[in-house]
Amino acid sequence: MQLHRRLAAWLWIGSVLLAGWACARSALSGKPDWIAPDSPDHKVKPTTFSFLPPTRPPGSPIYTPTPDFPHDLPPLRSEAESYTVKPGDTLGNIALAYNVPLEQIIAANQLRDPNVLEVGQELIIPQPTPQGSAPPFKIIPDSELVYGPLTVHFDLAAFINQQPGYIARYTEEINDQKKTAAEVVQRVAQDYSVNPRLLLAILEYQSGWLSNPNPTKEQRNYPMGLFDEERKSLYRQLAWAANQLNRGYYLWRVNGLALWNLVDGTTLRIDPTINAGTAAVQHFFAQLYPLESWRRAVSEEGLFATYQRWFGYPFDYAIEPLLPPALYQPHFQLPFEVGAKWVFTGGPHGAWDTGSAWGALDFAPDREAVGCVPSDEWVVAMANGPIVRVGEGVVIQDVDDPQSSPADGFEQTGWALLYLHIESRDRVSVGVYLKAGERIGHPSCEGGLSSGTHVHIARKYHGEWIPADQNIPFVLDGWVSVGTGVAYDGFLRRDGVEIEAYAGQSKKNRISR
């Protein structure tokens, strides 16, 4: 199976809601390259940031973005393939898995009703036929895609309140709580770890919410441009947009993309010299626009111009590289207490939603009860550091790194840990400094989608989700995470012993400290 198909299939598999203990999350993975943290190759000097927004004196030159070496794009299929429809398949998911426009599959199979598929049905998947190339123009640096260091002192609420547009007076209810636009943008930025400036720039480009006090009804209901009844409202539109941005960003990070498929069926080869942040934006607009509108959106007159008008030249915010080349993981322990019996229920899968890196692992208490039932077991801190965010099943811990720098209280800088599905009962509070092994709360189904009580853990560095099985291995008490290329599948290995991820209780997935 060729690389591009395999990576697309991983993304598709992870987007399906899995049964048992699994989280409904998905993204990307690769093979680990384990180097001990005390190796000289892993030493990295502390990085210092001023956290101040850049200023550009009048008449200052605009610098060319740092060049990227050309990426090794996956090869294109040279002939058509056949696919046998499986339970749960949709034509959209199949098109996504093969990175082929939906219209081409419909035409190749002369489907009268693309919404009706039969299990066992044979489909022809045509070979990709690019009609041109995407532009090499760089839109944003990688550090403006993620919720990273230079968002620390961006006062989102103050910025929105100063705008003349509709956004300053917008409110909506989320889980029976009234939220302002600033609160909605902040929540999406934090959950998906996507830069709020980028979300606001797209919001302005798509619907004029920053400048126009009276947008049309369509612009109010579908401000990011996705006309879907189930995605009506600012929160749902932003969440969809952030997920699409992440999908383009993290697929590009692992050389998992070769083509953009636009909504009019046009297929374009991606320029191999763009950066991941630009790939994120090009992918996002590919989900919405036909060729001419797409080319404008990703040009100097498109989102780039909107971004520069409201926030300044985007590459003035660049932190390059966002991930230091010698980056290593500090010591982390397993997220449960000594002597407690748990099971390893999910190998590498999406850190947050279907678009992010495969940065998460799942663990559940070992017991007979199944489903979303209360547990008195404790999730504990995997490292030392303060709790910097809590809410709706989420706990974020800023992590001390003795080899690099102490925790500074910001989740956007350095290492941060996500603990998801933490019950509100007995949950730790913001501001508490925890040492490794101290209690965070009880596992549950709170927050996100979950079919069983468990904890979902993931890592970020400078706001970027770190895959659980690539060149910065996820290591817990010496157990090294290893993926298989299929979401939720995987192993923990230590000293010749192997524990396999399994969505239930079994001898093969029991683990303890």
C-alpha cells in the first residue's frame, strides 16, 4: 500500500467513532526513534520569549519567510484500484481515505445515489489526475497556526471588544451557558491548540465579522463558510475550521499529502516548498472553494492580506524552528497510582478531534463494569508542574523540565500535558502545583465523546501536538509507545515486555506501577 493512501486511511479510520473504551479522536502517526533523554543528542538550551507582539516601524522592509527544503511528497497512484465497501463506510470517508475527489468516484462507478452503499459492493477508485499545481506562496509561519508562545499576551477579549463589527456583540449558548464571541474563540483555540489570531483572520475573510456590524443571515449562521445545518453557530463553525486547519498542518508534518482536492473536483499538486502553516490554510480553503476562489484565498490578496491588515506581517511572529531539533521529552510516569490495576485501552490516536496529530494514549481502570460508570480510581500527575486550565473534563498541566526550563504557568510554552475525561468530582483546581504522582481526579466520560470511563492523555510543546510514536517517543515509566499505523492500535514496550492496546479488559493489556 503506497504511503499517501496509508496515511489518508489512518486519518479516515480515526474519524470513525470506535466502540468499547475508545475516545472519538483521530490524526497521524509514524515510527518511533527512541533515544534516551540523557543522550547528548537530546540536550537543548532553554528558549526565551518576550511574549510581546511584534512591531514594525513605518517603511521597514518585509522579510522573505525562511525557505523550507522541499518535502518528500508521497507518490501518486499510477492506476485505478478497487475497494470493497465495509460496514460503516460512506462515500465521503472513502474519498478522504484515497484522497480522490468525491465526484470522480461517483463518475467512475456511475452511482445514481451516492448516499446509498451496500456492504460488499466493489468500487473503482480512479487514479489521481492533477489539473495543475498549487502556489508556493507562504501565508503564515508554523508558529501562527498553533496556540503557541506568541499568543500568551494577546488579549483576545480586549481585541474583540475594540472592533466595530458584529463579533463585539455576539453571544451564544454552549451547554446552557451564555458565551461571548471572545469566550467561544478562546475555547476553540485552547481545545484544538490553534492560534486565535488565525481563527479571527479567517472569520473576517469569510464573513467580515470584525469589520461589518451587520453581516448577512448566512454570514451570521455560517461565519466560516461551511453551509451545514449541523454546523450552525460560531462555536461549531470554528471547531470545524480548527479541525481542518490541524488536519492540513499535521498531515504535512509527516509528508502525508501530495494533492489538494477542491470542491469543484479540481485536483492540484501541492508545491513541495511550502511550510506546514501554509499547508493548513491551503487545505482549509480546499474544503470550501472552487479553483479561482481558492487561488485568490491562498494568494497575497487573500487571507494573507486580511491577516496583515488586522495583525501585521504574519512572519514577524515566526518562531523558527517551532520544535528545536534536539527536543526531548522530560521524564513522565504512568497516570495512575502505585498498585492500582489499569488497562491500556488506546494506542496512538488523535490528541484532539480527527485532525490533530496522533498524540494521545488511553488508559482505563481494570474492572468488570463497562460503559460510562463512576470510578473511585485516581488519575495522577505524570510530571511536576502547575495546573493551568480546568474545565469540562479537561485538565492542562504546565510541565517543569529540569533539563530546559521551569514551568512558567502558560500552556502555550514548553511542554504541557492534557488529561481528558476527568470527572468534576474531586478534580484538581487551577493554580495547584502538583508533583508527579499527586492526584488530578477520577477518570470518566466527561468532556468530548467517550463510550467508556477512561483517561485520555496527550503532550504539547510550544502549542504543537506531539505524536505518540514518532521521533519524540511518548515514554511513561520507561514504557515506550509504539504505533501500528491504525488509530487506537499500538503497544507499550519496556525491557522486552510488550502490552497491547485493547478496547476492554484482557491479560494482554493490563498494566500497573
